[in-house]
Amino acid sequence: MFPAAFDYRAPASLAEAVDILRQRGEEAKVMAGGQSLIPLLKLRFSQPALVVDIGHLPNLAGISRSNGHLSIGALTKHAAVESSTELKTVCPILPEAAHWIADPLIRNQGTVGGSICHADPSGDWGAVMLALGADFVARSESGERVIHGADFFQGPFTTALRADEVLTEIRIPVAAHSGGAYNKLERKVGDFATVAVAVQVELNGDRVARAGIGLTAVADRNLKATDAEKALTGKPPTDEVIAEAARLAAAAAEPKSDIRGSSEYKKDVVRVFVQRGLKTAVARAREGK
Amino acid sequence: MKVTLKVNGAEHTGDVEPRVLLVDFIRTNLRLTGTHIGCDTSGCGACTVLVDGTPLKSCTLLAVQVSGRSITTVEGLAAGAGMSPIQTGFHEEHGLQCGFCTPGMMLVGTALLEHNPNPTDEEIRWAISGNICRCTGYMNIVKAIQHAAAINAAAAKAPAAEAVAAGGGK
């Protein structure tokens, strides 16, 4: 299989990239690692007139900390997140989730930003970023724009990014006494999730100060389980409170029955994973991770 | 578009459409057919090559995307007439049956041992989890990679030939 013909540009700078997109954004697709886009091109689900390869742009890959948040460059490879010893301490949900994305070879080339912009409802990063309350930083010729995670995912393979914008950075708030977990059910290594659940909690003494829950593969987009989050906020994370949050998250999920399982089954996996994830997350938050 | 690649140490240039996949460039333009096309959907790893030492799936890369980079294919593993440790491992441990997945498995194994010279069986299994052996010969593939690790370890311990020639290292 090979893609339909397209023009190819590999800009040397971000300024050049956004200039190309200002002129031809509507007919272009931005490519980072290409691990989502190239399969789409090969299957001809996507036939852009122009592919703008930003994979070579400098300064868009890497993980850093500043002003109470973690910054992940859009071109950071999944493998770099997976192997980051700093993240294992600061934000263990990130390497934990990275480990379950596709397979090691794809993780060597695929990028966090590319995966997020691809916005596959079965994608892992979207759910993780919703749980973490991340912001997405987009750049266009008119400047920088910050899009809150909850506003970013608008539907299957559809985001709030405009055709003239490039995602440059993901900003994740990091709080003390917080912890997270990512639980994913997949039929085999490399498969998309049957169901996956990202959970992040911040504790204030014995109570939950903030809870984030993101769901993978159970709706037309990565879903933020807001009712479940509210049911946790301000309460001590007892078994009963956690069970109620898990019930609410399962109720919010709208999975389709398919080869990976029935809708009822997937909803129940959401319930179990929210429960399991919250217990891990609370334990990690108490350890100060 | 012009593509320049260093493949197994030799520089190659080609003029290809942007849509040409790296695997097709390697097989068709360079006539290096040791890199296989299996599933063609980035699931099986038969097309694995090393790009600057990192194993990637060449069916899911454009040739133009990796222009300027250094590629190692299975043809680049052997040092002259001799086999590389990973090749010896696959030979000694019966690490292949039909052989279709073998180039990818050997390249992934080579890259693994490069940064983890003494892997556990579990680590090897994770490393090859993007490569499918349709004959299900995984047990021997793991043994083959362990065999290569042992060869490397023995070579590291052995005194250098120059040291022996100089009368040392006995």
C-alpha cells in the first residue's frame, strides 16, 4: 500500500511551518512522527494535498519543569516519556501510560503531540491529559493560544486546533500530594484499548482536593468523567466514595459494542478501572508521588 | 524529491515521490530485499530497520522523512564474511523457522543489546513485542538474543588481540 500523491514540505523552523499553514492550512496535514498519519494516508482515509513534516523542528521535543507545571514538547517521543526517570517520580501516570501505547518500535517514532492532535477516541494520551487537567499550547502566525484540555477534543479525530495552528507544548499542572494511574485493557500488545481509564487525584490532608478522570475508547472522543470527579472533590477517598465515583464514570461512558466487547462489558470495565485507578492514585498521592 | 540515506555505511541518493515509503525505497530502489513487508499496517515488525540505531517500522515512514539519516538493514549486520553475535545467536539457538520475521527480530535484538547488554527474558519479550513471529517461535528467539548477549559479554571479558600479541592478558 502507498499513499495518494501529496506535496511534502519539511520546514526548518516553527515560523516557516506556521507560514506554510497560513497559506495552505486547509488542504494540509501536519505530520510529527507519522505513526498515526501514515497509516491513514496508506489506507487513503486521508488524502491531503500537502503534508507538512514538523518532525525535524528544533526545540519542540523534551520534558521540563517550570512555575509549578510540567512542560512536554509536542515532538517528545512516547519512548522518551516511558523512559524518563524524572517523570517516574514527578508524574508516574505519564510513563505508565506511555508503556501501553502501541509497541516499542512505534513508541520510538510516535510523538505525544501527534497522538493528541490525531484525537483518536481510542488514543491514550487524550484521557491522560484530561485527567491531569493539561493545557495545550498552539502556535499560529498570529501568535500563541492556550487551549484547555477539556475544550480540545471535539469529536472523533476532531480537535479545537485551527487549520493554521501547530500544537507546540502540553502543560501539566504538578501539585504536591498528588498521584495518578493509567489502567488499560487491550487484547494484545499493540492493540488499541478495549477500555482504558486515567485517574489523577490531589489530596489535601485526608480529603480529595482535585480529581481528574479521563476515559479512553468509550465515547466518540476521550471523555472527561466530570460527574465522577465532582463526587470525589472535597470528600475523603473512602471505599464508598470511590465506588460511587466509579459508578458515575461508568454511567457517563457511551461505549459501542464491537469485536473488543459489548457495551455493557466495557462500561463495567470502566467502573472497575476507575475504582482500581483511584485506589492506586490515592496511595501514590499519600506517598507524595 | 531528492533523498540521501546512509544505508549500511554506504551513501545512497534517490529521486522519489514524497509518498514513497522507506521500506519500498530500500527494497525497490536499493534492491535490499532483506527488509520484509509483512502486514504493511505497522503491526508486525517484518519491515524493522534501525534509523540512527533505533528500531523503527519502515512501512510507516516516508523515505523523504528520514533523508540524511543512517539506516541499518539486516544486510548490514554481518561483519564481512563473519556473522554478528545476534546472527550467531539465531543460528545456534534455532531462532527462526520460516525466517520471515527474522531480519526484524535480529535488528530489534541488536538495538536492545546496544543499550541493555544483559537483558532479562522479560525485557527481551517486551523489546520484541512489536514484532510478530507467525511460526510462534518466540522461545528460541528469546534464547537467541540471550546467546548473543553471552557472546558480547565473553568478548568484553576476553583480552584484546593486541594485548595478547603484546604478551599480556593471559
